Amino acid sequence: MTTSNTVEDSPPKARRPRLATLLGRQPLGIVFAAPYAVFLVAIFAYPLGLAVWISFHDYFFAAPGAQVDRPFVGFDNYISVLSDAAVRRSFVNVAKFLVINVPLTVVLSLVLATLLDNAVRARGFLRVSYYIPYVTSSVALVAVWLFLFGMAGLVNQLLGPLAPDPSWLVNGGLAMPVIALFVTWKQLGFSILLYLAALQNVPKELHEAASVDGASRFGSFMNVTVPGVRPATVLVVILATITGANLFTEPYLLTNGGGPDGASTSPVFVMYQKGIEQGTPDVAAAIGVILVIAVLIISFINKRLLESD
Amino acid sequence: MSTADSQSTDVPVTETDSPSARKGIGHWLGLAALFLGALVFLFPFYYMVVGSLQAKPDTSLRGAFPTSGFTLDNYSQINDRVDLARSLVNSGIFTGGVILGTVVFGILAGYALARLHFRGRDALFAMMLLVLIVPFQLLIIPIYVMIVRTYGLADSYLGIILPFAINSTAVFVFRQFFLQLPEELFDAARLDGASEVRILWSVALPLVKPALLTAILLTFIGPWNEFLWPFLVTKDTGLQPLAVTLANYISNVAGRATNPQGAILAGAVVLAAPAVALFVAFQRHFTASNLGSGVKG
């Protein structure tokens, strides 16, 4: 992402220079940005702080306005989170999800974007086809997949005797891979979009030079395209990680509550169970804090790894 | 929908010097792969519509391509169980509220972040980037505590809208677009004595109209498709958006309908149709360059 501010520094125009040093050259900007700043503090910064606070206290829901004692408990909530098999399982599930989803997303979207970039015919139709799952509600799409991958669904009908037993969504080994496949399909359009933009920055001359040097189409793809779109790859991998950390609708609806037997739970789903259903928001907040830290660390490592070599 | 248009906004294809111009076997194989992939991508949508029109579920391969037995019964079935009109209105209010907040406050913030020098701008920009990385879902517990427990906004439109009121991705897109406008434009307007409000309204905004459309489209799909938050914050079915009422129908009462598969798919069609229709209508604006060239750095 471009983070630099490219606004040129023009000579100061403010009539009150002292005020200008205090508030900036155009203090009206503070007024313009204030609603958004207040929104970010109220809906992001404050809740982030509150999450950390809740996670270090014995927190429970009480009637509004009631004065209750919520003692500081140190790392107790974190210890109970990390020693909880259900929570650990949800993290392992997300790891499985990422192992399938990330490589599949990167490879498929880069290949499809490269092909789309070269296709002249029917580009509009093809682009719409690949973007459409991205703009559609997960709930609506899960409804179709429930029937496609159901016990007597079309997929099993096609496979006949090869159909897995137990069926996809109730099979402990297959539930998470099906979710990973579903999310890859649903989100692939956005990665294709990012790669299509990045491909415009790969100079065509490089491909020509490679082909003059006798490189094959595949060789030119590996040696010119892949390194050329690295910034987009960083973004695609980070976005896939974030999507993985976010999973809720799919385990809730597609595998009927993270089933079978917790094989497809996700951390956000466990947060929902513990925080809202079982009334232990302190434990759930601790899971949230761990996830936020994990997402930030993984994003940072991804960026470093993919940009360094 | 015109392919020529999407090319001009997205990619200038130079037919003479691109390798594809040679139209080798590889080119046709690539095109075949693209169409095959598109077929796989579109099939679930086709299956959704066909299933919603079938009197009896037929999950065999032949059942996917029926020639008779079409009916709209499933739509009245789902409408008996889930108040479709009410749910659609709720989805509309949720989405409309978010779009209104994003357009009004998001444009102001995007303009300020791109074009105005004021104290705290860099801090605000850094916080915006952080919000784009840390997903809302991870803060669901404290936000639930705040909105439902502290402010008592459960089962209210305000409670549903509030956490989504200004879409940060849209603010980012607005900022990128205002940044791309030439600085001389602003200098000239300021020399003429135009106020910042007037510059934004009469100079900058008309120039970024296409971006506005893209950002609104992008903002639309968020709340329209959102499930987790409205699901948590509403117990009153009269206030639930369609994504929530349909999900509840899928997980609770599907067993009681005579053709649950048809009814669920009919609900899915109603939920998917507005977003898909809007997207198809405006798809040529939906390009990465219109989304603020976020990856070109």
C-alpha cells in the first residue's frame, strides 16, 4: 500500500502562523476529519483497549448500571484459553485452513489474472464470472454449498461409489478442507483484481526480452511475472490470513456449528460460544487479543519474507 | 457491459506486441481454461436459481438441468416462514445507513487526509491502516459489551449500523483519489479565494465521481452481506436483516417446510440478487485502478 503523503509542501498561507504551528496549515482539516477520528476511537481504539482490560479481569455480564466487582486476575484468562483443548483445536483448524487456502489463492488468482490479462475476447463476461462470488453474501452461497456437498447432494451423486463416507460436511477430515475451498472460491475474485492491477506494472519489454532470449512462456511467467507482482502477493497473503482469522459464518452454517465434533471450529466461532453463549466474555476477549497479535505478527512476517528475497 | 470499456479503464491491451497476438495454441488453451473456470465459478449460482424454481428437490446430475416442473412455490414458502419484505427493508436500512455515513463523513475524512495539512493527520492515517488490517470480528466482544450492555442498543437500527457507520476501505479509496488530483487545481482555487468547503464541493468532488460510485458499490456489499454482527445484536426478528433471518431459517426451521431445499435456495436468491444485480450493472467501474491503486507501491 502506498502510505506516503505526496501532497507538495507549498509556502504557508495561514494568516495566523502561531495557530498554524499548533493546528497545522489548514486547521479546517481537523473539523473535516473529526467525525471519522471519533468513529475510529469509539469503534476501534477504545474497544481494543477494552478487550485488553476485560482479558485481564474476571469479567461477566451484569445488569446495566449495576455496580459489580471485577477483580484483576492477571494472566488467568490467557492460561485458561491456552489450556482449553477446544480453543487450541480452533487455532489448529485455522492453520489447516491457511495451509490450503493461501497457496491455492495465490496460484489460482495469479494464473487466472495472467490469462485474463492476455485474453481480449469476452473479458467483461469472464471478469464478472470470477468476481461474482466475492460480492455475494456468504449466507446465500453457503445455502447452495449445503446442497451441493450434502449427503445426497450433486457432488456425491457425481462421485457415485467414490463419495466420501461420512459425507463432506460431517467428515472430521474433510469439513475444514471444504470450508477452505469455499472461501477460496468466494474470495478469489478480489485477489484476481489485485493481481490484474499489479500486472499492469510489469513492463511488457521484460517479457519480450525473455522471449528473445528463448525463454518459454512458462519460463517468462516464472522469471518475469512472479517477481514483478510481488507487492500484490504480499497483500493477497495478508488478506487471506485476515480472512482465516475472521472465519465465522462458514463453520456456523456450513458445518452446523464447527462440526463434526469441533473439527471445523474457528477462533471467532469459539469466541462467540464462550463470550456470548456461555457468558465468559473475559475468556473470549483473551482469544480476541491473541488473534489481533497473531494477525499483526503474521502480516509483518509475510511482508518481510516476501519482500526480502 | 462492454469489453472495450473495461479495457480502457483497466488495461490498455496492445495487440500488436503482446505475446497473445501471435494466437498460438497456448493462447487458445488459456482461453479455454478461463471459460472452464468461469463455468465452475458460475455453476453454484445457476444451481441456486434452478433449485429455487423446482417443486421437488432432485440432486441427480439430470436434476440440475430440468426441463419441467418449474414453480414459484418455494418463494411463497420462504415468505411464510421469514418475512421477506420486512427483512429486505431491514437490510436496506442497515446498508443505507452505512452508505450515508460513509459518503458524508468518509469523503470529508478522505479529503482532509489527502489535501489538508492539520495536526494529527499522520496519526489518523496510521490508525486507518491498522483498522484495515485488524478485522472487526476480533473486537466483537468489547464492541458487544459497549453497544449492547453499556449503551443498551440491542435490537435497534442504531446498534446494528454503528460499528459499520464509516467504511475505512472507502475512506482509503477516497483519499487515494483526492491525492491523484493535481495540486495546481487546489492552489488556483485557493488563490481565487474559494473556501475549503467550496473547493471540496465544486472542484474536487465532481472530478472523483467515478470513484464515488466504486466506493459506494464496495460499501454496499459489506453491510448487505454482513451476518455476525446483526446476528449478535438483534433478537427481534422484526429488525433482522435478510442475511440473519435466512441463516436462522437454515439452522432452525428448515426441517418443517415441505421442500426446505427449495425454500432455502429461494431465500438465497432473494438475498444474492440485489448485490449481484448492482455489481453486474456497475462492473466496469470495479477495477483496481478505481479502487485507489492500493497495490501499485
